Amino acid sequence: MPDIKIVTEVAGRVCALPVEIGGSVGDGDDVAFVEAMKMEIPVASPAAGKLKLILVNIDEVVVEGQVLAVIET
């Protein structure tokens, strides 16, 4: 099965990573939250699968289009 990259659509600071590596995610489940302009923006999984990699840490500053995590479907 192919791996799917989870990408942020906003620049900001990673403020939460609610799913651990190996955890199951559903289509549309939030896998990260990025704080931008004093708002917490959810970053959702585009498909169901298992979280394979987390490529960022809490408090890390990310840019628009950056890959935050990878799931395997």
C-alpha cells in the first residue's frame, strides 16, 4: 500500500500532535494542530490508515506545504 503525506496548509507553530506513531487514523481525523494568528488550525488526514512517521515536534515552526507526518494506507 502507498504512503500518504500529511501536509500543512498554513505556516505557524506546531502546538499539538494528538496521534502517536502506530496509531490508527480515519479519513478526516486531525493528526496535528498548527497555531497561526492565535488560532489552532487542525491538519487532517486525507485517508484512513496507520501513522507511520511524525516529521515535526511540538513548538517547531513550520511553513505552508511542509510535510508533517506520513500514514500508510
